[in-house]
Amino acid sequence: MPQPETSLMNRLVSLCKRRGFVYPASEIYGGLNGFWDFGPLGTQLKNNIRDAWWRDMVDCPPIGPDGQPVSIVGIDTSIIQHPKTWEASGHLSGFADLMVDCKESKKRYRADHINVFEVTMRDEDKEEKARLFFSYVEPEQLNEIVAGLIKRTKKDSQYYLSFERHPRNDSEKYCREEGLANNFLSKIQSDFILIERPFTALNAEEQAKVIGPDAKNAGTLTEPRSFNLMFNSYVGVFQNEESKVYLRPETAQGIFLQYKNVLDTSRVKPPFGIAQVGKSFRNEVTPRNFIFRTREFEQMEMEFFVPPEDGMKWYEFWVAERLRWWGEMGLSKANIFRHEIGDGDRAFYSAATADIEYKYPFTDPNFGELEGVAYRTDYDLKQHQTFSKTNLEYIDQEAKTRYLPHVIEPAAGLTRGVLALLCEAYQYDESRASPEWLKLKPSLAPIKAGIFPLVNKDGMPEVAEKLFMDLRKTHTCQYDAKQSIGKRYARMDEAGTPFCITIDGDTLTSQNVTIRNRDTAQQEKVALDQVKSYLSTKLS
């Protein structure tokens, strides 16, 4: 079916607000950048994803490489921890980015995301080979860059054109496929010398020549300044350095702080995991893309403690398991991707890290992070052991050895999980009562069934209400007797409700109801006394 002109993300954001999935936070006061509120349907969807994760990680964890169920327990730690926590973890000194402000566009950028083209007119008297580096340029920027080169170099013999870098975008391949290399780029190559350089590598004189990514004039970007991503607050009566605390930027550290207590009070031993779901806070410089990058978000994290010699085995297990789980939740194989982080890009203490990425509409044809699986070695426990002066070693009584366990961390964004599943579920079909509908996995859908009397008379409402009162004990249902049956179907489709149950004249005579399937729009007759078991089977 033909799609409307507006982008998929704009349509999805509009649907989310209209149907009560996600609202802008503080909207009546103009909103607050980087913060979003979940409405009734969004809260239910988020809770369903959270509960599915908890069930599959804690209540009924997967089978491990040895054929036995993995041992994982749950925990819920405080958002505010002792400030020494963040000193030990490295967040106080290392959880900061160099930022650059643009005085013209009033936008802020991470300094390591700003690269520049150093553009120099070719001197025909010198034999120099032009170097072209387009590996970090968005494809749609190329035409604009080319036009800018031809226009500006008529006035200036040398200048710098900057752009915001997007890792893993294969623009060189794009050039080849679109034939740009035979047209624009060959023209540039013969007339100009272009050298890609990081903004942070330029001196002050060179930085003054840079045209910002969203600016028209040179020299509008400030010098890079350090910007810590943690929110701080104060505990107690006085607000000074002694009372300063921080909102956690990740849920993981609370797990590490309680690792020994869990080990001492629970019947667990390595290999075992500690799982947690909770809010985290990061003062993101450029929140963007709806609920993808926000300043307040929820995480589903698990720290898996293993003997050092088994680290890589469990790392590979958890990467494969988390890919499988997201597929089970409804993400198609074509839209999820394992991205192995190279030696130079992952954290210094990590022996291996893989990002599980999803092809969001705003990253297409590329991917954006959904979950990370990191082999953190013994770094965190070693740091907290040093700073707290508390022995965190595990004593293996059988082997008569002691060691600091190594840790594998699958860390998923619950908020991003909601976004990925909404993007995957969004459908457009003009032949339906509502062209927009959500094909959510039935067990994750906020509403499992809509209960409708065909007309609001002739005893149908009484039968429908009785069925609703019975089903609501086991399934999240909604009773709806307003407007035409087509409009009621449309409302349920937009909410992602997998089944609609209509009580009609046939129900009163033959005790059969009509159940409509959301995905196929097909209807079937089911005996009234079999509706509960029918739903239980379909939703299991």
C-alpha cells in the first residue's frame, strides 16, 4: 500500500501521542528536552517487555552451555549511591565528553563527532595527489558539500568545512552506487585537495576557519570543553562538596556494590548472575530521535560472574542468547545486527564487547544500539575492592582457590526496547478501518482483547459485560460499546490489540461470539464458554 508523505518516525511519534503510548514531558509548559512520559498504553507495553525480560532472565533463565539452567537472582538498588562509587568506577574522571558549541546555530556537539574537510585549491605546478575521505559523511550531505566546495573556493584558497560524524556509515559505497564518483568526486579530485581531520586536532587558528555543521559562517565553533554527563544533587541540610551525590548513569554499579552480600546470603556461586531493572540518568548533550537518546531512561542489566578462565565462553553465550531473545520478542533478523567493537573503540578494561543493534527508521540503512554485551573482566570488582578496602574475592571451597570473578554484562535499554518494538510493529494499510496499526507480539500488547457488544441493546451489553468481568481476571482487556464496530476495530488496531471479541445476535441464540484477528482481519466463531481458553492458548 502507498505510504503517506511524512516520515515513518513522524507518523510513529504522532500515533504514540494520539493513542497514549508516549507524551512529551511537561508539555503544558513547553516540554523539557530529553525527557518523555509514558502514557497508559506505553506504560503497559514497557511493563510487558520488562516482565518478559525478568521472566526469561530471573524466573526462568536460559539453559547454559553445560545443558543446565543458568543461575540468576534479582536485585533492586538505590538510584543514589555513595559518591565514592563513581570515583572507583571511573565515572567522575572519565564519564565526560569534550563538547563544542556553535555560536551561530546555538547547537552543541560532541567534539569527537566533529570532523572537517581541509580544502585546498590544487596547485597545477605541483604534483600532489588529492586525498578524499568520505567515510564519515551522511550520504545526503554529499551534494551540499560539493556545491559548497565549488562556491566557496572561488573566494578562499583554503578553508575548513565541518560535518557531524556518524560511525559505520558507508558513504564511499553510496558514492559508487549512485555514480557520484564519476561525476562530482572526480571533479573535486581534479581541482581541490581535501583532507579529513578531527576538529580536536586543529590549532586555534585553524579552528577559526571551520564552518560548523549547521552554520553558514566560519569561526562560530567554540573551543572544546569538558562536560560531565552525570546529574548531581545534595544529601542533607547543607549543599556543599561534602554533601554532593550523583544520580546513577547506569544500574550496573549498584550490582557490584551488593555482589558480596548476594554471594553471602544466597545459594549462588560462579557462574551466576545478578539482574536489575531501573532508571538511569545521563545529561546527554544532544538528546534526539524521540525516546532513543534521552536524559532519563530505563535499563535491564545483568552482571554475570564467572571464573576468569571461562570468560570468553560465557561472553559468546550471552551475545547469542540476547540476539535470540530480541528475535523472540518480535524483531526481525533483517533488522538486528551484531556489531563487534574493535580494540581501539571499546573500553580499556573490556576483553570483548558486542553491540546488538537495530535498524531504526532514523538510522536506516544503518543500525543503532539496542543492547550491549561487554566482557568487563574483573575491573569493577577490583576497583571497588581497592577503594572500599573490602575483600571481594570468591573462595572456591572445592578447588581450594580464591579469585575475583570476571564479569559478562548484557545491558539492554528498556526505553530503546519499547522504541525498537514500536518501529518493528508499525504497519500502514489503507484498506483497513485505520490505515495505521501495530503488529505487536500478542503477549506484549498493552491490551490483549477488546470486548464489544455489537449494539448497545437487546441484552448484548449484559453478556459483553459479564464476559469482560470474567476475562479481566486473567488478561488485560477493554470494554468498548461506543461508535460503529469499524471504529472500535480501528482503535484496537492502533493500540496493537491482537483480538476483538464481538457479542452479537448470534451470541444470544447459539452462544457463539465473533473473534477478529488483528493481523489478518479475519473473523471466526468461538463458543462463549471457550473464549478464556482460546485467549490463553493464543497469548501463551
